[in-house]
Amino acid sequence: MNGRLMADDDLVRVTGKRRYSKQADWFKHEFGVDVTRAADGKLVMTWIQFDALLAKKNGTATDGRTAQPVELCYD
């Protein structure tokens, strides 16, 4: 698995939920986002995305003018 993605155990630790649907509900409630899901229902969340969500929620996000460009990887 890609090292940048949150592992299943990480998602359980962060959300406190084991079921994928409950994890998705948690992200919707906490951050107001619909998390991308894999074909089997697992959440697809990178640590960078999670850090950005936390920073935005905590008011520590940058104003966007200093943000680094995002590179998309299609494997």
C-alpha cells in the first residue's frame, strides 16, 4: 500500500470507528467533507489531506497564496 495513504488502523484510531460507512460519516460531521472511497468501500485519505483538514478546522491553515502545487498520481 502507498505509504502516504492512511492505513486502516490509522483511520480507526483517528475516527474511533471500524465500519467504513461510520468513518465516512465521522469525516462528514467533523470536517464537512465527503471522503473518496475505493471500490470496496474503504476510505481513501492521505496524511496530507488529513493534516490540511485539521489545519483548516483549527484555523492554522495558510491563506492559499503560499500553498504548494499538488501533483496528482494516477496509478
